[in-house]
Amino acid sequence: MQEVDDVLSRLRRYPDVEAVNLYAVDAADRLILDVAADALAAAGGEGEGVAVVDDGYGALTLGAIATHELSGVRVHQDLLTGELALANNARALGLSDRYTAHALGRRLLEGARVVLLRLPRALSGLAEIADAVARYADPEVEVFAGARDKYLTPAMNDVLSESFASVRASRGRQKSRILLAQHPKPLGDPPFPVRNQLDELGLEVVAHGAAFSGPRLDIGTRFLLEHVRRMKPDAREAIDLGCGTGILAVALAKARPRISVVGTDQSAAAVASARATAAANCVADRVTVLRDDAMAGVAAHSADLVVCNPPFHVGAAVHTGSAIKMFAETGRVLRPGGELWTVYNSHLNYRGVMERLVGKTDVVARNRKFTVTRSMRGLRDVRQE
């Protein structure tokens, strides 16, 4: 048996952004493991009855396995960076054969009696997870859902109560708390994905719970879409980087019958949503969606156009590392003469970063909150790589 402190102290965030103020383990992970200890011990050495959902970088999965000598633990992580970090950490600790990765659904949860969960910030994401657990897990399942206090809201109790008859909060520790849910309720048809017709764009959006902005059109994307016809008119291959529900990718495909678009996102929920949005709008033959980390799997100099509404946070922390990573990959992926069109919160002042990593960057439009820019990849920029 490995000591849990030794296991947790060795975890890394890689390939996600790493920095001195970003951590692979926090107090909420430790509290979940402690509060769930008796239930995990009762699971015995065969851990098929244990499922872990949205484990940041492997603390819950590997901490439970090491402490209780479990095997057969089933894991779902919406974010690809978390999935890859868990795999890397498990390999370093010699625990790769103790768990299996699954999509959110029956294979993940069937027969599970213990579920460990890092509470997502999006209530719709929590609603889809709670529904899936109540629908597929063992009727005696115990759910241990935790987060830092600053991210907990009373609405989370209400969302869990839609799927479970018993929801209560643990005592807090180190500014963290656990919500314990039991006794699944009888459920009707699955509530996700949801659909919404965007009349202003003439397209239908399909969204799973954890997808950014859900079935709505967020205001940054709306501002960027005002300029869609100006985006490299001769482009044949485009990429919607961080595609979310696929609104930008589908709008491009509908506006230009000869263009093919690749949507990429590291969120499993976003990828499923974007594929469904493309199918709902009859452009699935020209819109391909990949689960990828900032285009890491896309060939160099393979795209004429990249469109992006980048994040300004890494997980729960306000941090520009993810956006910078996306811009660096865009510089690699664009062909000479290719364009990056970006919308971002004006206070972030990404223009200098894009000048350095992509090419000459001009401000196309600015309103009270957002800035839209066009960056052009020059032949000289490519030669200097």
C-alpha cells in the first residue's frame, strides 16, 4: 500500500498549464478522500463499485486506489488535459492498470456504489452528472461531491436534489466542503442534450451540460460572428479552436458552401455537442469535431483560417496560460497568409501576444467589453520558426 500523502505529493498537472499558483491537488480532494474513506474501504480490493467523475489531475482516483488498494475503478473526466494528466501520473506511480476511462453514461456508472465527484462550476454540468448517476448507479449509491467553499452555491444542493432524495453538506475543512447525495429518485427521459433555435443565426444549437454557454449564443461569439464574411474569403480549410457547442464552426460552414471546418475542444461535452449541432444543421459532411488539446494533434501549416473565443481561466483560476498555448499552436498550424480571428475581453490585451506568436495583428472592432482582432501569418514568420 502506498501512503496517500506520498501519492498526492507526486502528482503533476502536465500537459495542462503549470505555474506556481496552479496546483494538481487541493484541500477539497483530500476532504473528499477522507469523508469517503469508510465507503471506499467497504468497496474492497475490487473497485468495480467505485466511479470517479471530473477528477482534476488524478488525486481522487489515485488517492483512493493507493489508500484502499482498489482496482477496476471507473473514471470519467470531461477535460482531455485532466484525462492525460491522470494517465501520466498513474504511469509514474505504477498504477495504470488499476482504473479504466469511460464516457459519462451507463458503462461508467452501472453498479457503482461509491461516486467521487469534483463539483463542476456549471450547474447544467452538475445536473447531467447527477442524472446519470441516479439513472445508472446502484440504488444504494453514495455520492461524495466536493469543492472549495468559494465555488459552492446553494443552487448545487437544489440541482442534486432533483436526482436524489437525500442531500446534505459535510462539515467544512480548510475552506472546502462536501455534499453527500443518496437515494436516487425515479427519473423520466434524460434531460440532456438540450436544443435551442438561434433565429438570429438561422441555426439550431445542441448542448450537453458541461458545454460552455450551453445552448445559448454567448456575447463574445456574437460579436465575432458579425465579421464572419470578412474572415479570409478564399479559405478552404478552417479551424474553430475551442469550439464549444460548434456555433462558429457551423456558422462558417453555412455561410461558405466550399469551406471545410474542423472544430477542436478538450471538453468531451463540447465535442459531443458540436457534433450534434453540425448534424442538426445538415453540415456534418463539412464540419469535423476532434477532442484535442489546443490543436496539438493538428498538422503544421494545414489551415487557412482559425477562429477562436479563448478562455481567460485555467479551471477555476483566472490565468491566461490556456489562451497563450492556443495562440502558440495557431502560429504552428496556420499556412503563410493564413488568418487568426479572435474575440477576447478587452482588458486582457492579448494583441501583443498574438503579434509575437502568430503574426501582424490588427484590431478589427471593439465595444465596451470585447475586442476582435485579425492576425496574419506571414511567410517571414514561418521561415523564422
